[in-house]
Amino acid sequence: MTDTAANPLRAGLRLERTPTPSVLVIFGASGDLTKRKLLPALWALCEDRSLPPGFSVVGIARTPMSHEQFRQQLRDTTAADKTVDPSVLDNFLQGLYYHSGSIDDPNMYISLKALLEQIDKERGTEGNRAFYCSTSPSFFPKIVEQLGRAGLVTPNATGSGWTRIVVEKPFGRDLASAKELNQTVLKVFDEKQVYRIDHYLGKETVQNLLVLRFANTIWETNWNRQYIDNVQITVAESLGVEQRGPYYEEAGLVRDMIANHMLQLLTLVAMEPPVAFDADAVRDEKVKVLRAVRPFSDGRLKTDMVRGQYAPGFIDAGKVAGYRQEAKVSPTSNTESYAAVKFFIDNWRWEDVPFFLRSGKRLPKRVSEIAIQFKPVPHRLFQDSTADVLAIRIQPDEGMTLQFDAKVPGQSMRERPVLMDFRYGTSFDVAPADAYERLLLDVLLGDSTLFARRDEVEAAWTIIDPILRYWNSTPAQEFPNYDAGTWGPDAADDLLGGQHRRWRRP
Ligand SMILES: NC(=O)c1ccc[n+]([C@@H]2O[C@H](COP(=O)([O-])OP(=O)(O)OC[C@H]3O[C@@H](n4cnc5c(N)ncnc54)[C@H](OP(=O)(O)O)[C@@H]3O)[C@@H](O)[C@H]2O)c1
């Protein structure tokens, strides 16, 4: 008996989450994301029996490659895994095709159409297609326009095979470009066919935040300005910019992390309970939060944010270069590799509760967490009592920790903070799946709950634009202002603005 047969609930869930036969077309198939994330995620879904029969992938890029060479990328990735069933892998690889050509070339789309029709006939994929833009963002509009021109986009809900488009981040580089991209995409696709991906939303812990808040009663009474002093969201990386100097010089940390991933986390912490767990209900609530974020007035641009750029330093006892010494980075670069920003959400629940978001490269460790810092008790009976903290670890070691005071055993009435710890690995005995697995499956299922909607993206850029404009117009004289391997510039400590507030050292 298989495990699904033994467990009807699991069997039911599995059936519920099996998509219709389809083809995923990946633009940028010779790139880093396809190799490291997309193909392994699809393979994991196949191993988990979550993919439909006949499921196929067509990879597109200019690099000349045979179908077999394209398949070999996945063979290499899985080579060391002793649990792989070779016959299942071979079967999966038979559904992988490579189509060499340039995104700019209209003829490429004509031959792509012919290949997709052939796959429909041979593998029963019924004209169902998801197009994944895994290229530099400058190609996104071209891909969309050419797909439309080549007649590769079926209108939504015609019943003649579905078409969806997945757009990687960054979705625009400011409000104007995001609006322009939205207009281009929505000339060809219906909003319901568009999946703007933010892989943070595919992470188990991030989804668990919704379960934590909305499947348990204990938090709701405390989850507001009466009991919460501040919220700290940290996304720290110990790596520098690696080979991505040119991209980073254009983007900077605020565009790369805060405008998307971190604002997404903020909305999930702050949103009101949606009426249902469906795409529009959840996203309606997230958009309300973004619209309630207090705009950055001129005064707050000077006081409520700190930028940084790393100088040479040490990570794990090894010497590392400063940002300006990295490959393909200007020696006088003004790009920020660190930012800390104080947000306020002007609504009934959160008025005057600061949300501190910080992120940086070359910090001491790679860690992402959301820390809900509760207020201290109103009247201190015990000298050493500390404020409680709920820390939600997004990576690594996914889980959450509640820190509260307990009595130290002994005759005196002394207390100190102790931890109640929940770890995904220990509690469920499985490692959380990679975010791309969940999100790719959702695309194939037509579930856009965990993808950003048009108004959400534009609301986020409306918040971020003034920061970018201000920093752009006032070059940072103080750069570099933190050593690699430290927790960022000293000025970030002042941002918390209170004796009792400190950044957590996760
Ligand atoms: N890598 C990551 O970890 C990561 C994480 C999150 C988001 N993203 C986003 O995912 C996207 C892809 O990132 P990546 O790191 O995979 O980039 P990448 O390694 O630079 O890959 C870019 C891909 O685009 C293809 N390409 C470039 N010009 C082309 C053209 N004219 N016609 C057809 N194909 C063309 C390249 O193939 P050829 O040169 O062979 O044509 C290559 O396959 C970006 O939007 C990035 O921001 C990446």
C-alpha cells in the first residue's frame, strides 16, 4: 500500500493539488536561476508526484544546446543524490526540451509555437502553457509583446487551453517603470494570468506566519499597538555582491531587498485577517497595509533611514574586500549595500508602532527573521524582567522562538529570559521545500495567492520612490561606513531611538 493510499487525507490533498497537463516555457534557460532553482524545484515536484502526466518544459536561450545537453544540467545537479530513482528521472527528462534562439527574434516565437503544438500532440498537454521570464528584466516587455504577436497567448477563460506568465523580480526599478511594465503586460495578458513572483512568499516560514496569526487565537489579542512595542525585520547576508556587481550597481539594496521581499514580510505581519485564504482576499488586505504606510516626508528621509556600504573586513576569520573593490563595481560607487528604514503604518491597529526593516551584505551571518518585540510590563514587580519577543526565523533553521522571562531556580526571586523553540525540521521531520517548488506548483494550478498583484507592486514602489530619489540626489559622503563582518553602520543603532530598543543579534 502506498503512503497516499494509507492516508486518505494526504491522498485527497495530493489530488487537490495536481495541476492539469501543461508545458512550462522558461526564457533564460541557460541562466543561473534555471539551473540552480527552477529545474531542481520541478524535479522535486516530480519526485513528490505533484506534476501532471505529460508535464513538459521548454527552455529558451541563445546558447546553442541540444535537448540532451539541457537535460544534462539536471542530471549533474542530482548526480550525488542516492535517493533518486533513475527511471523516474529519465522519464522526467524526456519531457525537457531546449529551443535555442533570441528573445528579440520574431521567428523564434514561430518555431516555438510549432514545438509547443508538437508537444501538445505527443504529450497531451492540451495547449496549457506557462511562460516564465527568467532573464534580465530588460527583456520582460519584449517577451510579452512577442508572445502576443505570435498568437501564443490564449485569452483567459476561453476553455481552449490556459496561458499564464510568470515575471521574475525585480518588477520595475521605480514606480514609473513598474507602471509601464504593468501596462505592457496587461495589454497582452489578463491580470488573472499574471504571476509576479517574489520567492520569499514561497518559503514555509513566511506562509506559516499566516497560519500562526490566523489559525491560533492566542496572538490576535496581543497583535496590535497595545502590546507590541516594535517589529524588526532583518535580512542579513554574509556574502558580498559576488559576480553580480553590474546588477547591484544598478539596483542597490533597497531595490533588491526592501522594495519587494521585505515589504512583503511587513504586509504579512501587519495585515488584517482576510475573509478567505484566496488570491484576492489575501492580496486586498496586503494592499490595504501598503496604502496605510506613512509616506516619507522630507524630514523623515533624513531621520528615518540609514544607508551603508561595506569596507574591507573579516567574515569567518577570512579577509574580504570592500564593496568598492568588488569586481565590476565603481571605485567611487555610491550604491548602498546596507539599509535600515523605520516604517509606520497609519491605521487603527498599528498607529505609532515602528517597523524597523534592515538588510545588508557582508554582515556577520546569513539570517532572515521577523522579531515581534512586545512592550515591557506596565509595572515592574521584578527587577530584571525583560520584554517578550516572538522571533520568526525564515532562514536558516526555519522555525520560531518565543522569548519570555522565567524564575531562576533558587531562594531568591530572580528571573531571566528563556526560550520556547519550534523548529520545522524537528517538529515535522521533513526539511521545508524550496520556495520555488511551492510557487511553480501554484502557477500550474492557477493559484496566485502568493504572487504580487498589480496594485500591490505599484503601492510598494509608491512607498520606496521617495527614498530612492532622495538618496540619488544626495550622494553618501560617508561611504564606506561599515566594516565587512559587522552589523552595519553605527547610525543604524540611533534609528531605534529609545533606551529600551536595540537591534536583535539573531
Ligand atoms: N539567480 C538567482 O538566484 C535569482 C534569484 C531571484 C531572482 N532572479 C531573477 O531571475 C532572472 C534571471 O536571473 P539569472 O541569475 O538566471 O540571470 P542569468 O544567469 O544572467 O541568465 C540570463 C538568461 O537570459 C538569457 N538571455 C540573455 N539574453 C538573451 C536573448 N537575447 N535571448 C534569449 N535569451 C537571452 C541568457 O542566456 P544566453 O546568454 O544563452 O542567451 C540566460 O539564460 C533575473 O530577473 C533575476 O533578477 C534570479
